[in-house]
Amino acid sequence: MLPCLNKQILGFECLGCGFQRAFLFLIKGEFLAAFKMYPAIYTLIPLFLFIGINFFFKFKHSNKIIKILAIVSISIIIVSYTFKFIN
């Protein structure tokens, strides 16, 4: 897996730390471990899939769907990142 340069250079995790490990947990079928590692994994994957599918097949209201998924994902990332520092 790729190392986090932010953690190596600055000494603290970035907002994306844990995504790779969470994705591997998902592939292995360890859904709770994936959520504990990176809670936003369950909103980012549908977001990326929808953007990829929307590239080939245009959907009605696709901009709204992408916007909502992005806002939810960013919110989860910020909240979970904040909890990492508190705990």
C-alpha cells in the first residue's frame, strides 16, 4: 500500500488516511472493519461509481445527486477526522 506522505513528513494523518485499508477490508468482506477504518468509504464508493457511470450514460438530475453524495462524503470525512484527534 502507498504510505501517507503527510504522516511521514508532518507526523499526523491526512483526511484520506485509512481509505486504502478500508477498501481492502471491503474486498475481503469485513464491512465493520472497513467502517471503523474509514467511515466515508460507504459514501465515496457510490459517488465514484455514479460519476463513472454518468460519464457514459447521462442521468436526469445527475448534478444534484453528485452534489449531495459529495457533501455527505465530505461531512463524514471531516467529522471522523475530528474524532480521530479527540480520541
